[in-house]
Amino acid sequence: KTTTIATLARASSEDCSMMFAAKMAMVVVFWGGASAFQVALRPSEHRVVRVRGWGGEVAWSPCEVVSNDEAGEGLRAMALKVSEEKGKAYKTPGQFVQLKSGDSKPGFFAIASPPPPPEEEEEEDPASTTLTLEFLIKATDGNGWLTEAAAGQELDMSDVAGKGYDLDEWEGEEGKTDPKYDGFGCFNYVFLAQGTGIAPIRATIETGITKDLQKPATLIYGVRDSKHAAYADKFDAWRTDFNVNVVEVHSRPEKDWTGPRGYVQDILKRTRIDAPRNTGAIVCGNKDFFVANKEYLASLGIFEDRILTNF
């Protein structure tokens, strides 16, 4: 069966932020040795970690766990309170932070909530109030310090980093299509997500970018089964309030699952994308997922620069 969609694809959480982290692998690898960095002694103070031999430095500041709720099997939906100054540094969906606790190995995590709306005037003291950033975290053997953190607990957060998704490639600067697209405007949006890759896509959708599309955007979201589907409680609102059709596909479905079975790539190849030259996409998942889907989308005629990455 062929489905027709007019949509744009945008992309991931832990998986996409970890793809960016691969470019910074030297920093992460060096973290394990005590001789590789210097840290101020008091964990509640603003501090800078300098990685010798690389030249980069990470500025850490405290954040507070507001909530830590189950978001699916092995998944945690976490809200962290940060200073307004740090929260407003988050400008673009797809950006990420590093998190750690004490001497734990830092992890890279894409922000799952949309950026705070811009204000015409800043507060006199931007650090006087706080904002909340949300994350979707996959529990692993090595991150119990994060996934088991209780409300009120203090963690360490880096500054907001990464370029995020360059949505001007879709919308154009000041609404003007870039000449490199030969006059083809972008009005079809497709999002492809695998696992925790749904996090930065959620952030993108909830900016409201899809609300005014003539045809709904499409999200194809691949998980193992219904127990592993994060944000399922938001899907109806994404359809009704944000103009996004959600296609949830299960690779190892339960017996009573009546939706699509297989993988995102399978559903994508059975999906007809109208006007690919007018289509944009975000793809977020592990490296193989990203490469395979980007190559396929490009083969349909979607401009490669409109297949957005956050790394």
C-alpha cells in the first residue's frame, strides 16, 4: 500500500547528540584519566574543565532535577532547572548539553523541550530567575547517576552547544528561498526518528514550525514495541495542535499491535513523498540509521542541504 505525504524530515536525542560527540571523541576519551583535566574542588561552584592536549574547555555550572519520570521501558523523561542565562542560550532545536555528577563521565544529551520564546528585552539580571530544560534519557549500565537522580538533586551541566537544526534551509532567511534551491520553496516536512532520536524532533515540532503547513507534516517513529515508545501521550496533541501525522512502527511488535511493523526505512520506502524538491527532512537515530535514510531521501531528489543534521 502506498501512502501519500507532503512533509519535511527533521532529526534525534541521545543518538544524534552522540553522533556529534563522535567529532569530539578525543575530549571524551581523555576524560577518564585524572591527569587529563583540572576541576575546581567545590561542586556547587561554576567551574571550567580544561582538557590538556586538545585545547578545548568545558564550563560547568549547577542545575537541579525538577522531575524524573518513566517515559517508556528503560527511558526517563527528566526536567532540569537552569539559570535563565543558560536556558536562553538554547536557541535552536537539536542543540545539546553535557551532563555529569561529580567525577562521573559526562554524557551528551539533546534537549527535548523547544527553545524558550525570544523576548524583546532581557531581564536586568538574566541569572536572577530560572528556566526548565527537558531531556529524554536512555538508561544504561553507566548512567545510573543520572537516570536515578531524585527531584532536588544537583547535577553539573555544560553550556548549551551545537548548531542545532538550521531551519532557515527550509523557511529561508526572512522567508526568502536561498538561490541555491533554484526557486523551489520548502513546504513538505518529514521527520524520521529512531529510539531516543525522538527528543530533538519533539523540540522541533513544539516550536510550532509545522502549524501553518497546507498539508500535515509526517513523523515516522521507530521503536521496538509500544513499551519503548516515548512521548506516546503527546502524539494526539501533535496531530491536532501541531499539524503532524505520527506513524509509529514497531520492529518487534506485541501480538495485539495493529499498526505498521518493521523499520522506519521500510515504511519510508512504501511512502510516496510528493514534490521532493519542495521537501525538507530531519533524520535522527544512530549512525547507520542516519546514513541509510539520508541517502534514500537524497535519491528521491530532496536537496541534501534540506536534510538537516544537528552536528
